[in-house]
Amino acid sequence: MKTALIVALGGAIGSVLRYFLYVLSAHFAPDWRFPIATFSVNILGCLLVGVLAGLVLKQHLLSLEVRLFLFTGIAGGFTTFSAFGLETFYLLRKDEVVIAASYVVSSIIVGIAFVWLGFMLTGTRS
């Protein structure tokens, strides 16, 4: 139960940070057609988990609770794309190129297909 609360607190912080980034993007780039807020969240989340994972691996820093708070909580609440990026990076580090490529391609294609399916299930055509 304690770990679930740690993750929940981090997730709340990450979600609020994502919201603030969306508000800033809407203020400074209101007419952009490119989804800059989501793109920024995804890229910043990847940078965050890259730095954190590097510190964990190189310096053996951060207890399990702190890692859950930062990775699963804050980064997960901020963006799950960061977990996708980290998992893909780890596969590539282990020379699992085919698995990494299939993970990337299938995540994108199946993800978009399931968004379409959700629209179809609700009767929404456009």
C-alpha cells in the first residue's frame, strides 16, 4: 500500500506538470497546428527518464521507493511515452534491434488502430 501511495503522489505531480505545460503551450503558440504540447511533454519525459536511469545505473543512486516515485509516478504521470522510450533504449542497449523495432512499429500502428477502433465502437465517424 505504501508503494501505491508513493506512485500516486508522483503521478499527481507529473499530471499537474503536464497540465501546466499544456497551458503554457496554448498561451505561447495558440495557432500552431503541430501538437507542440504533447511533443514537448514526450521529449522532456524522455530526457527526465534518461537522466534518472543514467544516474541509477552509473551511480547506483536512488532507493526503490524514490525510483517508483520518480519513474512510475512523476514521469508516468507526466507522460507514458518516456517509459516507451526507455524500454526501447534498453532493448537497443541489449542489441535486441528486431524486438525494439517491432515494439516501436507495433506500438504506433496498433495504438492508432485502437484509437480508430474506439471511435468506431462509439459510432463516431470523424
